[in-house]
Amino acid sequence: MHQGNRLLNVRLAANPEGAENADNFIDIERLMAIARRQARTVILTASVGLLLGLVYIIVATPSYTAATSILLDDNLGKFADEVSPAPANMQTDTTILSQIAILKSSELADKVVAREKLEEDDIFMNPPRSILSKVISTMRGIVGLFSSSKPASTGESAADLKRDYASALLQSGLDVQRQGRSFVIDLAFTSNDAELAGRIAKAYADVYLSDQLDANFDATQRATVWLQGRLNELKESSQAAALEVERYRAANGLTAAKGALVSEQQLSDINSQLILAQADTARARALYNQYQSILASGPEGAVNNAAVVSDQNGTSVIGTLRARYLTITKREQEIVSRFGQDHPQAVSLRTEEQDVARQIFQELKQITESYRNQYEAAQSRETSLREGLNNATGKTSSANEALVHLRDLEQNAQALSNLYQTYLGRYQEASQQQSFPIAKARVISVASTPTDPSSPKKKLALAASLLLGLFAGAGLGAWREYRERFFRVGEDVRSLLGVKFLGYVPTLEGISEARKAPVPLEGQASPARTNIIRLAVDNPSSLFAETLRNVNIAADVVLQGKQSKVIGVVSVLPDEGKTTIAANFAGLLAAKGSKTLLIDGDLRNPGLSRALSLSTQRGLVKAIMDDQPWQNSVKVENKTKLAIIPTVLHRNLRHTSEILSSPGMKKLLDEARNVFDYIVIDLPPLGPVVDAKAFAPLADGFVMVAEWGVTPRALVKSILQSETEIAPKVLGLVLNKVDMKRLAKYSSYGSSEHFMERYSNYYIDHSPKAPPKA
């Protein structure tokens, strides 16, 4: 069945156990149910978006984009330029960004305009505009009419203004981007004319390369002119400084030879000669002193030392004499040893030996005198050189003061000479670079005339419009779900209110609230309205009748033991269909053989009495307030034998709640309990009036009726929480006017609502229809 079992003594419970934990997870089934419910909204919105996309494609002006690619290649100028000391990555990024700025500049745009004469091209100057741009232009014109400020005159002619406008228009259609992290720059131009777009893109690349060549030539030419002027100044300054050095040198006697001063060279030469002279003097003195010591030892000592003198000087005379002396001495020793000292030959040999010794001594005297003369000469030369050194040293000391200033002048002259050489080298390089017609860029992709429009892109526009429509539909559907505050399925009733859900009543075609129709006059019964009481009776196998049977079971179970049951039918808001439910519930009870009394308890708006077209002067108010028996106000339906007490509308009734809770009403119900098994009372709504609350002590139970998708859940909950007399007696709630085709969309898989189509085999007549109007 479509009703769930629940303990009837549980009233207004909070969320069921585990619901809080379930909220911590994503409910896929709920999301799928939301998608099914809002599918129509999403599809409709997506269709609208697709339609707008089609309109845009039809209305939009086609645009064509031509593109060219420019490669920045430093290798092209490596023979003409020096390598930059900056890091490679920094140099690359700076160069590319600078070239992009040049391509976007107004100066380059002016050159393209002048080359292609775009200011005279009507297609370029007056492109077709879209509806949006026309609207914006019109709005700007309207705003300009109310603007008090006037543009200042710049003195430009009409031709200049036209060229400026063409340049601005050209820049607006230009797009320059770097291709990834490469050295390639993509340049694209968009226009409404394909041939014009290709021509301008190609012209931009040519003008850019020509501009680079012109910029390089102009820069080197300006550098050459400046360097040439600077070289003339440096040359004059360098020559003047060199001339001043020579003049100062000549004025102060600082003559130089081989890179050094003459006085310095003289001082160095004299010093070197003095050192040699000192060495010669020392040597001569040493030899002289040696020979003097030999002569001082006498002839014999001189003969003994003659061998040393002979070895030192290599004197042949002394050596010969000494050899002779040794030979004589040896012969003498032999004669003496053989014949004795007195032998004449020995005496002769000794005489000869003495004579040779005298000769050696005389020779040593001569040599000593020669060394004395050499010593004196060396000493005299040393003295002369020392005097010359002192004179040269004095001259050098006097020139040192002038030499300091000379060094300063020489350094200044050398610095100017070096600077002149440096600038001369740069001038030569700049002169050579003027002859290099090299640009550091080349075109690697030449622009051509585009064949297909770049905008609008039909597939992309349709896909984007469809996607935006889907997003808008999803947002609208989410907003509708957010605004969903109504009862849709029985689980909403059970979880939020904690009362028994009694079932669904489908939308009954052709039935509306009877209070909308005028009150029928006496004897003017409407067949279309008199049969409202027999809708469930005439369709016993319908879902409508099945729901009312479930209400009957709930009343019998809860009110078990009572011989007669007083059941009030209430709703929260008007027009929720409680009158139809009350009438058919009572009719179904009567049709099964139970004695049933139906009372129209809505004293302010007796919709039941109007719906049944009961024209009578006696009704519930007279039965309660007058002394007449209430039985006189009862009307009996012929087919079901249902007893009905109508209500006659009284305009002067103000205290209807006191009437329903009066002793007369209690007396009427007590007496009716003795006659009827069920007493069904159609009560006013709980929201507008307090009549149902006043009647609560006299009722055994209440059946609530809520309109599907209309009655706010929060309102029902708050009213039941505030009505402490009614809430404990609520038997359950019926959802009325249910769209059975949409019901399954609000339920999760496994719920009874999800299988309503499979239940349909048991419901022969799904939606009872009211008889046609007379």
C-alpha cells in the first residue's frame, strides 16, 4: 500500500533516528530525484539558451581573423652585435615583452595605416556593427546630448583625426601574444572582411621588420655622428696633453732617451763604473800588499814564495828562475852528498844559487812596484768616479721635484690617448654596423586570406549557449528546490509532523471549491454539484476511495471501543479540498452500511452546503440555538442514505467559535451519538479562524487535509505544535490534489510512491471525474 505503518500515539516527533547521521553523506538517490523533477525546467531553459544561440549566429556579423608568426632570432645579428652580459632568461623575457609592446604601439599602427592607406578604405573605416554596439553608441549619443562639457580643440585637421581614428580602429582589432615560452610572437588581426584581414596582418609583419631595420640604422647613424664629434674633441685633448708633457720636459731639462731621463741614465752608468773601480782598487791593493809581504821576508823568503807568485800571475821569468834555482839546489845537494861541501863544484853551485836568488828577489821588487802603480791608478779612478757620482746625484735630486709634475702630465696624456683609442674603435664598429641590413626577427608564418569566419563560431556558440542554458536551468531548478517547502510524499508527513500518513488523493478533474460558486437559490439544484458526495462511492476501486478506506481503518483503530465516533476534517489553509474529503468520506461510510451523519461545521463559509446545493432555511445554527429538534435540519441522500446537516450562511454571525463549542452543539452530538455510528464534521481551516480549536473538546479525532505541493510544511508543523487540543487527536494526514504523474519524481527508489504505476492494476479508475456541468 501507499500508506506506512506508524505508532499512532507518537505525535509531532522530531526527525527519525539516524536522520542526522544520514545528512553527513551525499544522498545520491535524492540528487537523482531532484534531477528527474527539474528535468523539464532544465530542458526548457537549455532550449531557450540554444534558441538564443541560434539567434546570435543569425544576427551576429561574421568576423575573419588572419594571423602571422614572427620569430625573434638573435643569431641573425650575432656578427653585428656584442653579446649582452645580462642573464639569458632575463634578456629573453625583456626582449620579447619589448617587441610585443612595439607591435601594439600606436606608432607602428600609424605606419601600417599610412602604408595601406586605410583611412581611405571605406570597408575598414565603416565596418558593420552588431545590435549591441549600435545600442551602446545610441546611449552614448543620448548621454552626450545632456553633457555640458565640450571637447577641447587640439588644432588637428580632419585628415589627422581620420588617421588617428583609423589607427585606433586598427589597434582594437589587433591581438599580439607570445607563443608559450618560445621566441615566437603570434600576431592576429580581426576584421569583417577576409581579404582586408589578411592584407593588414601581412602588412603588420612587413612594417615591423622594416621598422626594425630603420631603427637599427637610425641608432647606428646617431651613434656614428656623436662618436665622430667626440673623437675630434678627444684627439685635440690628447695632442694638447702630449705637447704639454714635452714642453715641460724641455723646460726643466728632463730630456729622455730610450724611455728614461738622461740624468738618470748618467747616474746609473757612473754608479756601475764606480762599482767596477772599487773592485779593481781592492784587487790591486790586495796584490800590492801580498808582494810587499814577500819582499819583507828577505831574499830567501822571496825565493820560497816565488812559487805562489808564479802560480798566481803565470810570470814566465820568475818561473824560469825558480826552475833554474831548484835545479842548482838539487845538483848542489848531490855533489855535497857525494863529494862534500868543500868540493869546488859544490862551492860554484852555491855561488850560482845565490846569484839566481838575487835575480828572483829583484824581479819580485819590480813586480811589486808595478802593482803599487796599478793600485794608485785604480784608487785615483775610484776617487774620480765618486766625485762624478756625487755631481750626478745632486742634479737628479734637483730634477725630482719637476719629475713629479711630469709624471702627472704623462698620466693625463696617456689616459686621453687610451680614451681616444677606445672611442676610435667604437666609431669603427658603428661605421661597419651601418652596412649590416639585418633585423633580429623573421616571419615564419605568412598571413593569408582566411576562408572561414573566426566569429561567430557556430559550433562553439551553440555549445556555449546550450551549456549556459543547462547551467541556468540547473540554477533555476536548484532555486526551485530551495523554495520547496511543501508536502510531497508521505515521508515528509511522518518525519516532520510525526503523524500517520493516510494516503494520496489524486487531482479530481472538474472539481473546485464550492465556495467559489454563488449560493444556489431555492429549488435550483445543480447535478454537477449534487454528485460530489458520491465520487468515492461511484468509483470504489479508485485510489481516492482506497485512501478514504485507510482513513476509516485509522479511525476504527485509534477510536476503538467508541460506539459512535465524532471525526472532524480540518485543513490549515482554505481551498485545500477538505470539504470534498469530508463529503466523500462520509458517503463511503454510509455506502458500506454504517449510519453516518455529515455536518457542515464551517459557519462562515459553508462550502459543503453550497457544493451539495442544499437550499434550506433550517441548518446547523438553528439546530443549536433554537429549541427546534435538530432532526428537522437533517437532509438524507437517496442512494447512500447519508444524513447531512447543512449550514445556512448568516451574515450577522460573529462568534462562530462559541456556537461550535456551545452546550447546544454538545447536546446535538450527544443525541446524534445514540443514532449514528460516525459523525463527520467539515470544520473551518485552522489558519484563519479558531473554530476548529473551540470544537476540539467535542471531537474524538481529526483528519487533516493538506494540498500537495501547496501547503507549507512549516505552517502545518507550527499550528499543530501550538494547538495542543487538536494535535493529540489527529488520526493522520491526507495529501489532496496529488499529481500522480509527478509523484514518483519526489520519492526515492524503494518507496511506495516509486511503485505507483505497478499499483495501478489494483486501481480500476485512477482519477474520478465529476459529472459535466448542467
